[in-house]
Amino acid sequence: MDQVEKVKKGPHTHFMVASTSVEKMEDGNLLENLALGIRLVNS
């Protein structure tokens, strides 16, 4: 169970960091792709 939690936290943290960078870039397409990626990680 612990291993699964670490795997889920890893990508989620990565997406959160990427989200901050993408918002600064203000690129709509990248934001859409990021949102899709977050949905896949959280599902």
C-alpha cells in the first residue's frame, strides 16, 4: 500500500509544479494537456 501511495504522490507533485510553470507561460494548449494528465493521475 505504501508503494502505491508514493507512486501516486510522485506524478501529482510533478503536475502541480508543472502547472505553476505553465500558468506563467499562459499557453492554453499546455494547460489543457496538463488538465488531462492530472485527470489520468487522479482517476
